Amino acid sequence: MSVIQKIRDKYAVVIVVVICVAIVSFLLQDAFFGRNSLTRRSTSVGKVNGESLEYADYQRRITDFENNYRQRMGGNANLSEEDRQSIREKVWNDFLSEEILKGQYDKLGIAVTDPEVVDQFTGKNPNPIVVQQFGRNGQLNTAEMVKIISQGNTNPNIREALHQMQAQIREYQTQQKYVTLVRQGIYYPKWLAKQQQEDNSQSATVSYVNVPYASISDSAVKVTDAELQRYINDHSKLFQVEESRKIEYVSFDAIPSATDTAAALHQLLSLKQELDTVSAKDIAGFINRNSDSKFYDGFISKSEAKMPMRDSIVDLPVGGVFGPYYDNHLISFAKMVERKTMADSVKVRHILIAANPQEGVTDSIAKGRADSILAAIKGGASFSDMVAKFSDDQGSKQTNGEYDLTPSSQFVPEFKDFAFSGSKGEYKVVKTQFGYHVMQIMDQKNIGSAIKVAYLAKPVEASKETNNTAYSAASDFASKTRSSAAFQKNIQEGKLVKKIADNVRPMDFVIPGLGASRELVRWAYDAKKGDVSTVFTMDDKYVVAVLTSVREEGTAPLEDVRQLVESEVKKQKKADQIIAKLGTPASLDAAAKASSQPVLKAEGVSFATPFIPALGFEPRVAGASFNKNWGTKAVSAPIEGNAGVYVIKVDAYQPSAQPAQDIAQMQAAYEQSVISMLNSQMSSILKKLSDVKDTRGKHF
């Protein structure tokens, strides 16, 4: 018997036990520490109808959106914190729309087949996405489309782009089917239109007695919290709020002192002598080394100049210096570098031939193609046709390659230099970082003086001592402030300015007046009502806050809507008192005598218009004027209106001055108004009907 067989026989049971223990240990480890760990922090930033958005996917979408935004703005746009916050919300709402609509499509069985997608390329009515990509002047260029699609067989980049386009078209068509289906459910019955026509066919002249609510003072009407809460409960739909927080805060600003300003000015003056003597050739390097305002090596027209102290700067002689002056938080000197005569706006058109070695288009080949195209154009070929056939600038194909430029437009220097230095009608092949441009200057307007200015600027910043003073004041306030009551007391005693930030949402990164303040927002959602914060550092200020209100999603608490609710409940109580006083008047004179109010008259009262010229917005009075139970014979019961209680009597009805509307037109107008409302509100309505859980605030 072999050694291995002996081990098997002797230790078989032990091995089985060890294996079982190992498996159990592995499962327990996986449960508590691995991918399925019950204690692992969730990576989901939110859900809609059970579909989750993972943190990594959310961040990727944000990054993609930011990159696309920068490309649209010229490739180097700086995003403010407000921009980033807006992008985060846009990405989140796009995810909600995607998943909500996907659920609607699945529920209704809406789908787009492959033949339908093909028809969007080849059918009589091509998809707008296809026309935008392969069209010119709103018309599909079939030859161009076929050419590019055929290239997709060998070019993986083109093939991937076409696959993305197909996905976009499928989504577009699916949404169009859904929207069309919903729209087809909008119908205004003919019988209802006829009833509306009849209701609008006459107007009324009405005599009335109005007892204003203001005739009873607010102090004479007592309300209890129970009555106010009952009103909220009975009208809960009017008081729905989203989750938010309210904080009160004081800020201790590290404002630069006179000493700080003097230090900045001293530093600037030490460079002033060199600024006076530096040549135009060396000015860019000098400014970029020493100034907080980097050198802009371009011209702006005098009419376009909008800098501070404009009048003093634009008329400087070449080499002249103006300053020092304040420009926001900077102390600056301005030096006139150069002047020239140029247009303040130019229209050009171009054809871009991009060098792309991966596709076999080397720099020399791109240059040769551009030269050939220019020769063809000079020989009589249509510039527009050449744009449609050859230009690699997809963004300008719809405009025949045309651009309108000003001296400050964000274009590559070589492109702008030719546009502004060339002559109207001139052609040229211009090389830039994007390739070779076959350009023509179509027009140059308002030729006049243009200037190039250099700015030597230094910020006036709070010194370390100034910062320490502000921080010490904030710390001292925080140490003495342990409660909401102490917060209010210490503000009053210190004669400090209290500020309020209301409706702070879980994903807010910016609080108006404070700027970037994510840490403060996170504190507000971790704290309890009445808690006082420690000192928060925010740019040039130090902040201490107290959490004064916690609003959960749902019906607003009484304390947040007390003023509004109290006004409505008091108005109801006043109405009850007035109605009890009026009783059931037999005539307007009786109502006038009981209320000590005069009998007045209103003309042109219409059932279709709740606004009555003599009374304002009083829909109940307008409706009661056409109550057939009262007609022109009986006086009405007391009517609880917006401004008071009314008793009315119709003196006469007369035909409406407006001609009767056509029934079909009434139906069409109503249906179109509902469709317009649907277009703007469908997304928010579907969101309200969905189960949305936004947990992004826990991850940021």
C-alpha cells in the first residue's frame, strides 16, 4: 500500500473536517469582510424604483459631463464650484430620467427594432441625429453618410462612433414612441367644448355687498396650535417640502488691514521700475513671472475694452503706464504694449484638414489636400460644397464652415492672426495645432484702433497676523457659545451680524454668501437642532453656525409655515363670524344693513374669467353669478371669497362682447395647451410617482 493511500485512509475524516472548517471560515470572512459584507459601506449614491447608481459610475458621468462642457467652451474653461454643483444635479436628474423612462418603456412594452433603426438612416424621414451628423443646411448628404459608414468596416474608431449613434437613435425613437402614446391620450370632448362655449356666451351685471376680512382686526381672532396643525393636515398637499436644513451663522472675516495693503503696494512698487523699462519683446515673460494677471498676447478693440479705469488705460501712449489702481482684490499697473488698426469683428469660413497618422493622413498629406482644395476653390469650386465634403470641423459644417470672430474670441492664435491681419476676400492655408485650415476672410467690420495691454497686479491678502486675529475672535465666540440661546445672546452682546442660510439641501456644496462650504453642510446634516458648530475655515473668513431647523421630506412642520397658516386660519374664522352676522339675507339692503357696508355694482362679470375688474381675483363670485338657482330673482347666500365675504344679486345677463369660438378650434387649443404643459412637466410628474432615494450626501 502506497504512502499516499495510507494518508488517505488514516486522515480522510480529518481532511474532510478541515475542508469543511475552511469553507465555513471563507464564507464567514466573505460575509463580514468581503464583497457581500453586511458591515461594508454601500457604494450606491441613490436609487430610483430599485435601480441603483454606483458611486464610481456617478463620478464617471460627472467627469464626462465636465470634459464635454470644457470642450464646448473652448477646451480650457475653468469650472466654478457653482458650475460643478449644477453639473452634479444635472447628472443625477439625467440618471433619474433614464431609469424612470426605462421602467415606463418596459411596463408598456415599447421597443425599437433593428429595421426601425435602419429606417432612421435610409427612410424618407431620416432621424434628426443622422441629419445633424451627415447633413448640410438641414438636408441629409447621403453620399457622405454611405462613405463614412463604409469606412466603419475597417476603422474601429468610426465603427465605435456609429454604434454610439445607433444607441442614441434607438433611445430617441423609444422616447418619441412613449411621448406620442401619452399625447394620444389627451382629448377634449366635443360636448365639453360646447358647454364651455355656452358658459362663455354671456356676461353679467352684478350688485353686491362686500364685507372685507380686514374689517375684523387680527388681534380679535385667536387661534391655537391644534387648529393650525389641523389646517396643515387638511391641506397637506400644499405644504410638501424636500429635505433641508436651516442654519444661522456669524462670520469673522480676515479682511486685509492697512498694513497688509501697504505691504502689497510696496512689493508692487519694487517691480514698477522694471515695468517702465521692459521691452515689448520681453513683457510677456516679465508679467508671467511677476504678476497675478497673466499676459494676454492679443489685441482687443477699444470698443470692446471693459477693464476697470478704462478711460485712463485705453488712451495711454505705447509704453505708457497707469496706476496703481484697484481691480477687485488686486492692486494693478497697466502698461500699453502696442496699438494697431484692425476690425472689431470678422466673418471667416474655413475647411479643416486634420492630420491623423493613425488613419494614414500624415502632416504632408494633410498639407497637400489643403493646397489642392484651395486651388480648386480659386478655380471656381464651391466653398460650401468643399466644406460639406472635406472639412473635419464637424461643429461648423452646419454653417458652411463660417465663424464670427472678435479680437477676444477663443480661437487658436494662427487662426485669429490671419482673420484680423489679412484683407477682405483673401484666401490662405493656415496651419494650427488642429491641422491645416483653408481660410477665406468674408468680411471685416468697424476697422479702428485696437490695443494690447499688460497688467502687473498683486493681490491684497490678509497677513498671517490678520488671519490669526480673525480666527482667535471666531474661536473665542465658539468657546463661549454652547447652545442656541447662548448663540443669540453672544451675537447681541458682541454687536455681531447674524446671517441665515435656509433650505440647505443635502448635496449643496455652496452656500450663498459663503462660497464653497461643503463641510458646513455635512455638519448641518450630522448635527441636532440647536447644536452649535466649531469654527469652519472658508477662504478669507471663519464661520460659527447654529442649526435652527431640521426639515425632513414630507409635510412642512408648523414652525416653518406658521405665518402663512395662521393667516389662512384667521381668514376662515373671520369668514365664519361674518357669515354668522349676515345670516340668510332676504335682500342686498338687508345684507348691507347687517354689515354696515354699501351696495356696489360690478359689470362685465364672465364665467370664463375669475378676475373681476371691480373686485380682483374672485373665482367663487364669478361662478356664483351664473348659478341658475339664483338667476336674476334671488339674492345669493354669503360667499366666502379671497378678500372678504360677498352677497350678490345678478341685475341682468347680456350677450358676451366676444364672438363665439369655433368648437374645433376650442378643442385644438385646449389639447395643445395640455401638450405644452406635458412637455415641461412630464419629467417632474414621473419623478413624483417614482420611488427615489437620494443618498449622495453620505458620500460627498
